[in-house]
Amino acid sequence: MSPEEQFARNLRRRRQAAGLSQEQLADRTGLHPTEISRLERAAREPRLGTMLKLAKGLDIGIEKLIAGIR
């Protein structure tokens, strides 16, 4: 599994566990819903600033989003 695919899996799981839609997470982070979708499909490689926004929006540490990435 590529790093992008692992990140996508982690992001999707954490968002769903938080009970948030992609649109709700976008509102919390200031990101566009399309960006959330692309990240969850591994169609885009996340930048550090984006990962930090997502972690804050999900109220988790960034290490949860990058877990399992080697």
C-alpha cells in the first residue's frame, strides 16, 4: 500500500469515527470538500499544513493520520 493510500484509509476511518461527513470536516478545517474527497481516494498527496488542519478538525494528533506509513 502506498503512503497516499494508507493516509487515505486513516483519514476516512477517523472522519467516520468522528461521525462527520466530508462536508462537515471541510467546514471544520477550511478545506474544500473536493480536497477531502481527493485525499480520501488517494488522488492527492497531502501537504504538512493540510495534515495539521485535518488533525485539528478531527481533534486528534497528526500521528493518527500517518499511522502505518513507512
